Amino acid sequence: MRLLKGKEKDVKNILLREKEDRRLLSNVPDKTRTRTNTDRRGNGYVNETTQNVNDFIENKQAGIRYQVNYEVEITCIKNKKKSKIICRGIDISMTGILLRLEDKAILTAIQEADSLLIKFEILPGTMPEGMEMKVKMPAKIARVQEFEDGIYCGMEFYEGLSVYSGKKKNRYILMISSFLMFVIVAFIALMRAESIIYFKFNKWLYLYSIVTAAFLLSKYFFGFMYREVPVDVNYTPGVSILIPCFNEEEWIQKTILSCINQDYPIDKLEVIVIDDCSSDRSVEKIKEIIEKLKQEDGKFEISSRIKYIVQEKNSGKREALAKGAMEAKHDLIVFVDSDSFLNPFALRYLVVPFKDPKIGGVAGRTDVANTYTNILTKMQSVRYYIAFRIMKASESYFDTVTCLSGPLACYRKEIVLKHKEEWLNQRFLRQKATFGDDRAMTNIVLNEYRTVYQDSAICSTIVPNQYKVFLNQQMRWKRSWLRESLLAGKFMWKKEPFAALTFYIGLLVPILAPIVVTYNLFYVPLVHRVFPKTFIVGILLMAFLMSVAQLFLRKSTTWLFGMVFCLFYEAVLLWQMPVAWFTFWKSTWGTRMTPSDVKEQKKKEERRQRRLSGG
């Protein structure tokens, strides 16, 4: 894999193409009761239904349709004779597929058949991750419609795709991935046992390898042990969603719509958008979508539940969020990034841990929205999934999630307002902290309360699809991680002993990693003339474990990109850490032109001009 030289070309993001519902707010409970908030095969509202709430949500999501362009083969069986027809699939859900037929003769053949067998392939990126597979199953006609551009035939599957996947694909993946994880862990354990044998030859190096392996394996162990707090339909506290926006004209409307289109009582939810003096068309886009939403005012009380604020000057993300928190009327506030999109049931899952008064903050899960854009986004997709489903889940097992990530996090408003000035005016080594707002707020909350993770509170976000932007983002994250981890170290010792121990180990391992890698890959071969095969095998095994864990949990075709990410990390991202040691005081973002970035750019331009003039 090569890093692109010079300026990278713009890359068009590839997203799941959900078929738009004719109703703008298809998930919001309608106070007039003129319609239900479910799919046509659904039944009632979440807080009215008598069936299991998880079954209800699954049924609701089964009705989501995705635009596709599949070649579909239909085998028509009549009087034991078979004939095959090829047509196009144009949208699909978990329960059926819509076909476009060329003429009535094809429709007649399908209608007159005694039974139908449908065959097609779900391509990566056309349905949620994990659904990629070949399908061959009985189906029946659900409906037929004729339009000027053709005949459309809706086919209902004999069984849902999730059930079919479990029978035809998932059980084999579970068997294979389980076996591979057992083998990988066994090899790692044997290699660490060897480290104990050779401990006397280089005790610090072998101690590092033993501690690192134990640390990472414990993360996977507790990640698999994790269980989220189940939804309670009777618990619906008031929630204010805050969306800080700066130059996000491309995605802000989709973000706002996903936040207001929640299956949540309308009198318990408000959305506040805070534009931080954007220089693009963000404000125009915000006004446009809000006016469009107000057309549904009678049923959904939009005017009283959504508003926007425009900052007079660009003051930063923290100032925008603080402004929103002061305007919020509910007791829980949710921070959502302006390029993140909430699942319709995200709030249901996100708020339920607050039934425990000791909980101060809750993190949701962030998936990658543009996974299938290129290799870089596929790597990030696996990394994001493991970071949340394993790493955050393992911390949540002890109620000590150390970063309630920016794309989706919920806090008690009283905590945010109580520590607002401390958060806004945070300084480290006399430098004002501009980024790392999520980790900084998490530290404030975690110092006095508990923090947890809810895996089913899902949002998806747009990740960088260009290497330069990605590297700038990762450098910013490392700087904020280093700063906030050092600050968290002041109080983490008071937490549950094992959680505290793993925190301090997790702080040391990444900091020392560049030194250890340099020693093993460069010093040992050059000085001792020994090829570091054991060290390399260890890295490959840990990378493979990450990939296999993603395969086991998500059954996605992207699983191998976990290994690619780990190798990319060792080759490139690892070496950002030493830079972060000496530059974590910097306040530039690198991924967008904040005031700090503009100031830094001016300084660079002035230095360039001085060099050119010989000054």
C-alpha cells in the first residue's frame, strides 16, 4: 500500500443506499394516532406493543429497504418442469426483494408457476455489514405494480435473510472463527511461555511482551463477557441532542434528520444545532431542513423541539456544545458529531443505563458509514468495530469507559454545566486545549461517576477516505489521548483494581511501543545478526486475532482488513507516537480549517516568504 504523493484526488464516498420512506419522520410516534410508526408488517408503538421489544425493533429494521442493482435468477417450477428467468433486483430488505420485469410474459410465467426459487448474490456494501452472501431460497409474489417504465414485482422470501444467513453462513463462520481464535490464543500463550524461559536474558523486553500480551488478551476476554443494559420501554427520560456544526454542508441535513427521526416520545426529545460560524453553506442547509421538517409540525411538534443557534464568531467545538447545553431543557444531553447518523432506536438504548444514579455518561457504538469506499475506509471499519465492541465493551464491564466518543455520547446535564468553565478553559502545560473535547469531558465525568457503553445504541459516521486527512486525524487523536490519559492517571487508581491496573498498562504500552519495535526490528538484526521472527510472528498473531474477532462477531467480508490495519499501524501510525510526545501542546486539527489551523497556516506562509526573500 502506498501513500499518495502530493495532493490527493477527491474520493467519492460510497454509502448504503437506503430507499427513502415517503414519510419524512417515519420513526417518530404520531400524537394524532393517524398512523403507526412501524413498517406495514409491524404492530403498534414500542411502548404500546405487547411483544418483546427486541423482536419489535428487529421487525422494524427488517422493513428497511436498500437500493440495489442485482441480477436475479428465478426458477419457475410448474408440473415438475423448470424454466429460468433473469431479471433485475432494484431494492431489497430482510424480508423480500423488488424486481423489475421486462414484459408481461415474464410476469405471467411467474404467476402461473406452482413454486418459485430465487437466486442472487448480496454484494458487499449493498446491505449492512455481515449480510454479504449468495442466496438461493423459495419465494412468493407479494405484490405487482405496473408503471410506464416497467412492471415491478415484489417477492417475499420464504424465510428472513437473517434466519437464512444463520443456517447457510453464520454457523460455519462461527465454527471457523472460534477454532482460529483458539489456535491464535494458544500460540500467543506458548510464545509468552517461551518469554518466561528466556526472561533472564533481557528481563525488560520479555516483561514488556508478557504484559502486552496479557493486557490485549484480557481486553478480548472481557469484551466477549460484556452484556449491555436491556431496553426498558417504560424508561424515557427527557433528552436534548446537541449537534455542533462547522463547515459540514454535505452531511448536516442527514445528521439532523437522523436525530429528530427517533422512536422516542415527542415530548421527551429536542434537537439543538449550534453552528460555529461556518464559512460554507452549512447554515443555509440547517435552515432548509428545519423548514422542511416544520411541515410535519401538527403531528410531531417540530417547532418546539428543534432549533438552531449561529455563533457570532468561530469559538470552537467546546464553546458550541456548552452553548447548546445551556439552552437544553432536558436532564440528559447527547453530543452528536455533525457527520454522524443515528439509528432510529439509538436513544432507546443510550438512555437506559441512567436508571442507575451512579452512571454519569454513556457511549454509543460508532460504525463506519462509508466502509466500502476504498482500502483505507475498510481498515477503519474493522478498527472502529473492535475499538467499540471489544475495547470499550471491556472497559464497560468495570463501568470505566475512558472515552465517551464524540459521534454519540450521553451525559447528565448537571455534570456538564457544573464543570463547564473547567472544560472550556482547560489548559495543559499552559496551552489551551482545543481538541479532545470528548476525552476531556469523559475524565470530568469518570472522576466522580461511572461510565458505560451500549452496543445497540448505534450511529454511523463518515471517516477520512484520504491518507493525508486520516494521518492528521490520527495525530490529533494521539495528542489528545496522551494529554487526557496522563490527567486520568491522577484518579484512575481509585477505580476497580483490575480496571485501574489495565488502564495504567494501556497507558505505558503504546508509549513504549516505538522503542520496543525499534529494538526488535532494527537493533537486534543489525547488532546481534538475529532475524526477529518471534517478534514478527507475535505481531502477525495479534493482528490476525483482531481480524478473526471481527469475523466472529460481525461475519463481515471486511475482516481481513483488520490485519491490513495492524500492519499499517506498525509501519506508519506507530511512529506518530514519538511526535505526539513532543507536540501534544499543539492546538491545530489538521482535518479542517479551525482558527488554530488558519493561524498555523499563516505562520507557515510567512516562513516560506522569508525563505524566498532570503531573510
